Amino acid sequence: MTYDLQFFYVWQNLDKLGRGVLVSLELTGLANLIGLTAGFAIALMLRARTPVLRVPATALVELFRCTPVLIQVVWFFYCVPILFNLFVDPMVMAVLALGLNLAAFNAEGYRAAIQSVPREQYDACAALGLGGWTRVRHVVLPHALRAALPVLMTNGITIFQQSALVALVAIPDLMYEGKMLSTETYRPIETYTVVAAIYFAISAPISLIVQRIEARFDRVQA
Amino acid sequence: MRPRLFPWRKATETMVQNKLLKIHNLHKSYGDLEIFKGLSLAMDRGDRLVIIGPSGGGKSTLLRIVMGLEDIVGGDVYLDGKPYILRDGGKTKIDHKLQARVGMVFQHYTLFPHLDILRNLTLAPVKTRGTPRAEAEAKAMALLDRFGLAAKARSYPSQLSGGQKQRVAIARALMLDPDLLLFDEVTSALDPELVAEVEAVMMELADQGMPMMIVTHDMHFARNIASRVVFAAGGVVVEDGPPEQVLDNPQVARTREFVERVFARKK
């Protein structure tokens, strides 16, 4: 194969890709905001004794975990407006789709983390007269949030990568700008390679941080 | 409880007569497995009870019940003459005011890993007793100092040895000034060379008259620290007496058999 790599056009249009990166980061940030807060609320619902809270939470989590993100994005973009007569900015829909998806996965992360608090810690609390909110605030949550942190961060960067799917519904994120650029310049190989490199350059450091936190966490546990 | 004639007057006489702890006709089971079949046991203020018995015989369960960590099936527990744990309407009722007067040290330390040693000690008094932080910290430092751990006040549990962690756990329990301290196999998870430092702390508390209930596999230590040894098996107390009796000259055949087996293994 003799293909002459020409990165010139990509370099010349880096500002466009840059704008795309900002949109992708904005999507990721907002989705994480929803994912971290709604995910926590859903996790509490998952642990509720009453089925009134537990059943809808379980249904929501499983719906998002058991369907492709691509369908979720498309569904929010094309179906929600018509079904619920809700016509809002596409960006809002994209954030909702990604945010709720992340919330579902984070809810599982939070739930597992709360469950990972050792039984003995509750015994110690009872022996020291620590109960109710004091116990939650000073013992259960610090324990659980630490345990959940690596999962939450991993989910958070996964959603950054999955945010590329919103290019399909014409939101000008990094993927979308890349697609446009490759069509304009007839340089798909160079463009997509640079786009991939940008996704990698942003995700990889966070992934490394997660690994460090996990290693540290293992040490502390031992 | 017997109604008092002058309820506003502290019933000094009865307080003296009252047993510190009285367990009456205790029943406990896990599913089909009956752990206690009407166990009764009483303890005076000066007592240091060591509970021995076959494994799976419910020694730890007994401590957990006295701490208020377990449901019971029947019977009642009195602390200082007042009803502490009882069955009522199919539920286990625990008087939490009385529960606060009992402290417990666990086999696996159960320190709070995210708090430094000082905060491990002050969390409960500050949050549940409303003790001012400065006061709690002064008390904590005094205790740590006494146990040779003052330098570790700002360390985290993961930075301590097992023996140090267990001494911190004892200090943490002492922060709440318990009337009765329960020790559940506190040296079982420790490397042999660390056992002595924990036992030394317990001996010191014993010398100061702290009432204790101890479950341990260390018969030598049991003999040293106990004022009474209780042999529990088959869901009841089989033999109860001073260590010289229960460990050296058991009166009941079942105790003798157990003690001989344990000491034979040790040698």
C-alpha cells in the first residue's frame, strides 16, 4: 500500500477539532454531574426497603445497562421529543442521555461500594453508640465513597469516549468535527488518527490516575 | 423491676447488691442451630470473667449479645439491676442508655480506616456524648500516652502493627468510660510476638479494677487475668469458678475433658 500521509490539512484545521474537544468535554462534564448525583440517589433507592423506590430504580438501571448507548442517544434525540412533546436543545438531550446512562452505571458502583463496608464497621459503631446519620456521615460514606472512587472515575472517562456517539445526531463534538474535516479534506486516515489520538491523550492520564488510586487503596486495605 | 418507695432517692443499698451484669435464661439460635438453651450468668463489679468452651459454642455470641449486637430468642439481661435486653412482643428490646455503658474490643480491631488514631478515639465521645473536641482530645492523648502510642496519634490504622491497632481499639473503648468491657478474642489475629503488648494493657486495666468479660484461647493468659472462669458448652454454663478450680481442678467431668484436651494440645 502506498498511501502518502498528509497531516498538513489536519494541522491547519486544529482549531475546529479544538472546538469539538470543548463540546465533548462539556458533554462529559455535565453527564458526570448528573451521573454522580443522580447515580447516588438511585443507589440509595436501590437499597431502599420499600419496593416503591427499589423497583423503579432497578428498572432504570437495567434499562440503561442492557441497551446500547447508541440506541439511548438516538432514542432521546428522536423519540423523546415526539413521545413527550419536549422540543429542547439537542445538546440538552445528549447530556440527558449520557448523564442518565452514567447515572445507571454509577448507581451500581455506589451500591457495591456501600455494600463493601465491612460488617465489623457497623458492629464497631454500635459498640460506640454511633448510629443514624452520624454513622452514615462519619463511617459508612467515607468508606463507601473511597471504594467507589475508582469505579466512578472509570465510568466518567468511559462516558467521555462514548460521547462520540452524539456526532450521529449532529452535535458538533470532537467526533463530529473530525467527520466534517475528513470529508472536507479527503483525508480520513489522518483526521481520524488525530481524533483518536486526542481522545486517547485526554483519557489515558485519567486512567493512569485511577490505577494509582486503586493501587493505593489496595495498600491501605491490606 | 421492683417498684421503689422513694424513686427520687438513689437506692444505694440495692446498687451495692445489684450484680453488674445478670443474664437470665438466655436463649439464642441461628436458624435451627440452638446456641444458648437457657444460659444464666451473673457478674459482680470486681469480676473479670474469662469464658472458655468448645469452638462454635457461642462464646463470641455471648459477648455480642451483651454488647447488644445480636437478637435473642428468649431470656433477659440486666445491667446494674436494670432491664437491659429482653424479648418483648416478638422483638429484642435493647435499652440504648445502658448499652452505652458497655464497651467492646473485637478480634479484628475494627478501627475506622479513614480516620487517624486521634479521630478514631474522639469520634464517638464528640458525636454521641457532646464532649467538646479539645476535652476529648486531651483525654485521648492521655490514654494513648498511657498505652505508649502517643507518637501514633496522627497515624492512620493501616500504618500500625496489629498489636498497636488492638491497643488503640482498647483506648477507643475506654474513651466512653464503660462500666463493663468485653474482649472478643482480641489476640487471636495477632502474631505471637505482639500478643504480649495487648495482654499487658489488659492486665493493667484489670489491676485498676475494670470489670471485664473475656473470650480467649490463651489459657495461660486466662489463668493470669481471670477472677472467674466460666466454661460454657451445650448452650449453658457447665462450670463457673475461680481459675484454680475450673482450669486446674475442674469439678464437672465435661469441663475436665475440655481442659485436658486444651492443655494436652498446648504441650
